[in-house]
Amino acid sequence: MNIEEVREYCISKPGVTEEFPFDEVTLVFKVMGKMFALTNLDGEWSLNLKCDPQRAIELREMYPAIQPGYHMHKAHWNSVMMDGSLSQNLILELIDHSYRLVVAKLPLKLRNLNADL
């Protein structure tokens, strides 16, 4: 996958916006104002995704390209090195997992709005 494919996939999800809140090279995807994915547009390409803590450990043990989240809470975020070693299906599933985790924590009113989009 390339950055544009990841971007298109993320912004196709209901309630998602993209922005550069930190600097001009860190693209952040939010659902209803909450981050679920971050990627760098400069240097070695990686994707930070939220993950269930137990699953995060399992993924890190299975895939060298999945590491504790860089500059993130290591128990809840993974950095996925986009080096070509992971399948597109796995990457999309990890994006979906991150999105669902964030949506599940939204207040009910926002979750309902998100479902209507």
C-alpha cells in the first residue's frame, strides 16, 4: 500500500477528518474529533494505530514491522512500519480495528451521529 491508498481508506470511513495538528509532516486521521491513525509524510513511512493492549503484544510478537507506538502510549498504540512486509489485508484490518476502538469510546450521542453518516 502507498500513502494515498491509506489516506483514501481512512477518510472513506464515517465521521473521519484529516488534519496536521502537530506539524506539517504528521497527518492525523480523527473520527468525531478523536485520533485513530497518524502517519508521517517525511522519512521512513509508518502508521500509528490504536490497538487492544493484549492484541498489540501478540501482533508485535508475530510481525517485526509492528512495534510499540512511537511517541504514543505503548500499551494502546502500535507503530506499523510500512516497509512492504505486511499484507494489505492486515493493514486494512488494523486500521479498521483502530477506528472501531475509538468509535466504541465515543459518547453515545456521537456514536449515534457516526452511525447515521
